[in-house]
Amino acid sequence: PRPILLTRHGESQANVRGRIGGDTALSGNGERYKKKLANFVEKRLSSERAASIWTSTLQRTILTAGPIVGFPKIQWRALDEINAGVCDGMTYEEIRKNMPEEYESRKKDKLRYRYPRGESYLDVIQRLEPVIIELERQRAPVVVVSHQAVLRALYAYFTDRPLKEIPNIEVPLHTIIEIHLGATGVQEKRYKLMD
Ligand code: F6P
């Protein structure tokens, strides 16, 4: 059965500063990861001519996929990170200090909490529907280079996790999650390419 490879972008400058959202470029570690990822994908999918690489429209995913050659790349706005609205670019500590009610509401119900002028996890899950339909239609492998909240939702869909767990699923940086959809269920492997 065809694999789906899920990965977050390489570490971004916002990740280093602890800032959410934004559209920053990669850090030095992120730059290293993009090369390791390209090596991995070129080996893993060397015999898979019809494979494709899907990214979000944010530069950290496009840059991460940059060195992968030989496969078509598709950008999906639906793969963009959860929109943190008025909190975009802040640290969690700044949100806690400056907008304590928002911070508390999110802590109480992270799945349903919607950032002012932004999105909730439920919003993200809903906008992913066309991506999921297209992923299920594919016969060839797909590498999805996206973001933490989005990948939590995709991963949960394919591995049948309950909704309420989604906002807390571990999707670390610099790790490839390979999912096989078979007749007998899902199989998963994780490849940690860097610390
Ligand atoms: O910190 C990286 C990041 O992708 C942010 O851009 C995003 O807001 C966050 O993770 C989502 O994770 P959580 O829902 O745990 O805040």
C-alpha cells in the first residue's frame, strides 16, 4: 500500500524565538533538516515516479521541500498553520500576560477555542476535508510538509484518534511520520532525522 509521509517544516526563526504563526524562514537547524529530508525522500521514493510533494503556502514549508527534486510540488492553502488571529506572532507567555482570558479559554478547551479573528482546531479540521479527499484518492505516495496543528489533525484522521486528543498529539520537528493505509488497518513508522 502507498505510504503518506507527514512532516513539519524544518525549524523556523519563529520556532527559535517561541513565537506562534508568522511566515518566517528557516533557522540553521531548519536548513540542515531540509537537506536530510531531501536525502530521505529521494531514497525512500526512488522507485515511485508518480509521488508528489504537498506543502502549505507558507515559506517555511516551501523552503523545507526546496531541495527535494524529481517530484511535482503542490501548494495548498488548506495546509497552512492554524490562524492565531490577533495572537499571531506572540509567544505563549505574552498571550498569558496580555490576554489572560484568551489564554485560559484556550487552556480549558483547546479543541473548540477560536483565536479572535483566527481559527480553532475544529476550523482547521473542517478546512482539511478537501485535502483528505484528495489524499485518499491518490494511488502514489505523497509527502505532506505542513505544520504542527494541521498535521495533528491529518494524523488523527488517518489513525482514527478521538477528536478531543487532536490538540495534544505529539508531532515533533525533524521527524517523518510514515503512514500506510492497508486493508487491515493503518501502520505507522517514525523516522527522527535530527534532534
Ligand atoms: O509553535 C509552532 C506552531 O506551529 C504555531 O505556529 C502554532 O500556533 C502552534 O504551533 C500550534 O500548536 P498549539 O495548538 O499547541 O499551540
